[in-house]
Amino acid sequence: MLETVALIILIVAALILFYGIIVIHDIPYEIAKHRQHPHQDAIHYAGWVSLFTLHVLWPLLWIWATLYRADRGWGMTHVVEDNSSPTSPSSSPLEQRLVKLEQEIASIKTELDKAPSNHSAAKGE
């Protein structure tokens, strides 16, 4: 009787260990699926390959799955939505300078459009 209970416990422990390893190796795929990763199928297949390569690929798959996010793509920068106007004090100095230069270019274009053309006078000489 005791040998039967020990055998059942051993079989249940082996099944739990086997299933647990498979679930752990699917974590990168689940991350990729959640983040709408464009390579989620490749990550899933590589997870299965990692089972047979003594788990060497698994940390790389985790990194590969977490690098992509649908809202920012492959970038590492944090996207902040800014609803302020370009000339507001909260915008960066470079943005303020860009707006100022665009305004200067627009005013120079309007002045050039209003000025008489010197090309016709130069042709007559």
C-alpha cells in the first residue's frame, strides 16, 4: 500500500514538473502576445526549441519579447502625450526655437513676395 502511494506521488510530481517547465517556457510567448509583438510566432517556436537546447535561448526570448510595444514600437523612449501648444512655457527650448525660426522664415517669405522683382531690371541692362 505504501509503495502505491509513493508511486502515485512520484508520478504526480513528475507531471507537475513537466507541465511547469512547459508553462514557464511559454512566458515569453505570452508577453509577446500581450504586447502584440510582430514576431510572436517565432518567439513561440523558439521557446519550444529552447526546451531541447537546455534552456539556453530562453533568456534571449524573454528580452526579445519585452523589447517591442505596440504604442512605441522598438524604441526605448517613453512616449508622453503633450497637448500643450508649441509656444507654451512647458515645451523644450529647442521646440521654442524651432517655432521662432519658422515664424521668421514665414515673415521673410511674405516680405520677398511683396518686394518688386529685380530680375526684370537686371535683364534690361
